[in-house]
Amino acid sequence: MRVSRCFLPVMKDSPSDAQIVSHKLMLRAGLVRQTAAGIYAWLPIGFRVLQKIEQIVREEQDRSGAQEMLMPTLQSADLWRESGRYDAYGPEMLRIRDRHEREMLYGPTNEEMITALFRDEVKSYRELPRTLYHIQWKFRDEVRPRFGVMRGREFLMKDAYSFDLDEAGARQSYYTQLLAYLRTFQRMGIRAVPMKAASGPIGGDLSHEFIVLAPTGESEVFYDAAFEEFDWSQAQLRYGDAQGLQRLFDQVSTTYAATDETHDPDRWSQVASDRQRTGRGIEVGHIFYFGDKYSQAMGLKVSGPDGQMITPMMGSYGVGVSRLVGAIIEASHDDAGIVWPEAVAPWTVGLVTMRADDEPSRTAAETIYDRLNAAGVETLYDDRDERGGVKLGTMDLIGLPWQVIVGPRGIANGTVELKRRATGEREDLSIESALARLTE
Ligand code: ATP
Ligand code: MG
């Protein structure tokens, strides 16, 4: 993509209405614009990041055996009356009337809808277990939307729902999502520690929040340093391996990690003091087992092998896809701007000419641009007739992992500068070696 054709509204100064660094940087680098309180338009560069994050979530859900579908944003109030949550939900639910005065709502979550869909189609134990998910916009009329996309009113969530014949099966589905989450966040270049979460009315140990450590996080966190050496991708573990999944769960749940909501000073005091870590964190995911809460209330039953009726056990598993854009920036930035992990960067390479009016530089940059495109390396080429320093500042701000800097002096010697955004390391390389490095 050429910057001269981009819709990339970059701001020089820090916007005064943003309190935290990710929100400031998202506005400055032109990722989003607020269109109403807590509601954002995703501009092209922000949308690219959002889609990359969404795709990683999707691939890891698919790999874990969950199946994608798409449920609508608008739901009927009657559906929520079946579970009893229509009155219970309170003012966070945006309630709407259509032209026939039918009561509707903009979905804050989808337990009711998926339970009804499953109930109407699935009749036999042979059709279980199943895990379904979708990636869809939600609306929650938060009292205080703030921090940009981190606590918006409209936000993008991946929500998955599992259906099992009994609690043992439901635990396996839960462990499967736990592993999928570890892999998902690891691929995005961040560490999200699974922390014991309040489990609600049914109790049990099956609820975890995934927390990215960042000083601006809304929760206070306490965790064992063991998570600093944790094997996040669990590359050896297979999804079908029940014992391996159980071991993973045991390891996660016996290693202390809690937010202020679930913090247990007694258990904490048993963690050696040189291993105690505290800080703040951002909730980017939440997995939850809730048994037959919805299946019971909404009459979901399947026939068992001996003709008896079985009420399936369910769990739900959320990822804050749009919140992750902010959370990743909180975890990965410096004074000059965003530092994207490669897997979610809007482009991999930023190509800059220091002097667009220098013909040899321009010719070389065009060649490099063509070659990178041909090799499938996503490249943003700043071909504008702007001062070199301004262009470099913009590249640092938008945080692409690599910069290729083409200047008259280098080109006279046949070299360009390759800069790694994360470390600031710069190297003079021949055009061929720079290309080889970026396309390897
Ligand atoms: P929070 O405690 O932050 O309000 P929650 O516990 O109400 O979140 P869940 O119902 O667990 O949220 O939703 C799943 C995920 O969706 C959360 O882990 C979070 O990443 C994301 N999320 C929830 N509310 C918002 C919001 N207002 N804006 C952006 N993302 C959100
Ligand atoms: Mg939650």
C-alpha cells in the first residue's frame, strides 16, 4: 500500500481526551475514531490489525475443534424471557422496539440464542459433544465507557459455547478451550495469564480470566513467578489427549494467579515471597462452565442411549477481540509509538524514501516495493513528498516491525538501511541482502 493513497490520518499531538497510552496511540496513529460515546469506527490501519487478531482467534478455535457460525446482533426479548435474564440484565442491555412494537435488544452475549438453536435441532446424545463459536459485535451500555476500545459500548467478541452430556465431558471441553486460549494469545505475541475467576452461583473451579499484564489494567493481579517460565504454546499437547489436558489444567489451577476479586491471602502467603509477583492487568478473555443453567431453563434435552432424557452441560468462552487491539498496545509500545508484534502488525514492512525528489532513491524504492509485494510481504510504502524525518516519525508511531530506509547517500553505494522497530537496531545492507532478510 502506498501512503500517498492511504486514508491514514495521523495526529502530531497527543489527544487530550485520551487517558491511557493505547487509546492515545490508537487515535494518533489513525486506527480508530469515536463516532458516539464508546462506539468506534475502525479506520483502515486499525481494521487490518483487528482482522489479524480475529483470524488468529479463528484459526485456534478451528484447530481446537470448535465450529464457526454467525448469529445476529439483534435478538428478540422473548428469547431472553425464557432464561429469565431479560429483566435481570439491567440497564447495560440496549432495548429496542421495532415498528410493530416488538421488543428487541442488541445482544450483549449469546447464551440464550445458541441454546435455543441447539435445542430446536439436536435430539440425540449422538450429536454431542459440540462446541460452536462466532465472532460478532456486542453492545453493552456500560455506565462509563472509557479507555477507547478497551471498554467500549459496541465491541467485537469471539464467544464459543460447548454442549456436553455430562460434567466430565464439559470439563474436557473447558480444558480444550483453555489450551486454545493459551495458544491464541501466545501467537499474538502477548502473555495472558489464566487467573482463577469468580465462578458465579454454581461454584466450582471452572472459571478463568486471561489477563494481560499492563500498568494501566483495571484489575489488580497476584501471581506466582512460575508463570514467567510457563510453556505457553504447549506444542506437544494434542487436543484429544484427555490426560494431558487434565495435567495442563492441574498445573494452571495449582499455580497461584488471581485478580483482586478472587485473591486469597492465605493461599498467597504459601507462595515463596521471592516468587510473588503483583501488578495490574487487562482481561482479554474469560472462560466459564455453567452446567445446566441455560439448558434447564430453556428446555434443552436430548435422548440418551437407553431412551432416558439428558440435559446437556454447557460452558461459554469469550475473547475480547477489539479490546485486544488496545491491550496489545499497552503491552508493546515505547516513547515513539506502537511496537506491533509481527503476527498482528497491519503491515510487516514500512518502506521510506528520505528524499522523494531524488530519482535514484525513488527508482530503488519502487523496485524494493515491487519485489516485497511479489514475495507476499505486506508493505506500506511512504512515497510522499514529505521530509524524511516526518516519514520516519510516522513509521515509528504506527509501529511496523521492520523499516527499510532509502536515502541518496546509501543508494549511491548500493545500500539501504534496515531498521528493526522493536530494538531500534539499524544495519546498512545491499538491496539484495535486505530483500533476502525480509523474504526469508
Ligand atoms: P469486564 O469485567 O471487563 O467488564 P466482562 O467480564 O463483563 O468484562 P465477559 O462477559 O467475560 O466480560 O466478556 C468476554 C470478554 O469480552 C472479556 O474478557 C473482555 O475481553 C471483552 N469485553 C467485555 N466487555 C467489554 C467492553 N465493554 N469493551 C470491550 N471489550 C469487552
Ligand atoms: Mg469476564
